[in-house]
Amino acid sequence: MTPAEARRIVADGARLVDIRSPDEFARARVPGAENRPADALAPLGCKEPVVFMCRSGMRTSANAQKLAGCCDEGYLLVGGLDAWRKAGLPVEEDKSQPLEIMRQVQIVAGSLILVGVLLGFTVSPLAFGLCAFVGAGLTFAGVSGWCGMAHLLAVMPWNRRSAAA
């Protein structure tokens, strides 16, 4: 469903459910949307239609089967929050919230790999080991579903405020 269609049925009483993580939702959200992360989503027990959304539409599409079992009448917002914003519809943003944990992981991992490559070419080939270590950690995170760097970043002081809010 398009953002305009979603806005219309939400105005008529449908629920808007955002399946992104709480840290993503804290930073930017559609006013009135409920945050119900996909990994913890259970049947909603409602009779009204439900519009499910994420940031780009990829998570809702990937979880379509699971979402279909959560309500009697469900729809996916095509393009997610990005399309909602692009359509000029209202978005509440709190830029004081920390960046999403996975974006922080991408920034730190990418920076460590760049530093390892630069040091490997300019200081010592042993520095390439840093790239291998980060690559192994990312591979492990992808295979196991557990990311040590994400857990470490989550307890950093700049991220504690979001958890308490």
C-alpha cells in the first residue's frame, strides 16, 4: 500500500505498526505509530486493519508471512518510512537519540578495516590482521545472529540514554 493509502486508512481507524528496532523507532517515526519489533511480534488481537512498516519496506516484505499471522487484515507500507517521508507526510524525529546500533557497527567496522589497510601498507603488514579480525567478527555475527561489537556498543555511555527513555 502507498503512503497516501496508508495515511487514509489509518485516519479511518487502522493501526500503524512499525516493526523496526526500538533504537531506530526512537530516532524517527510516524506520529501515532506503535513500535512492535519484528523479532518479538506476536498476534495483535485486533479487528481493525493493520498497516505494517519498517524503514525501507524490505523487513516488512521479508517478514510478510509472520505479519500475516498477527492480524485479520494486514497491509505492508511499500517503501516504509523512507517512502512516507518522500511523500511529504509527517515524521517525528529526535536527532538527540543515538544512531541505530547497526549503523554504529557499520561505522566502527568500516573504520577499523580502513585503518588496518592503511597501517598494513604504510607501517607493517601485520596490521592487515586487524582487517581479518573484523571480517571474522562480521562473518560470525552473520552466521550466528550474535554481534559482539553491537553488544559492546550498546553499553557505551552515548547509547545508555536511549535505553532509559
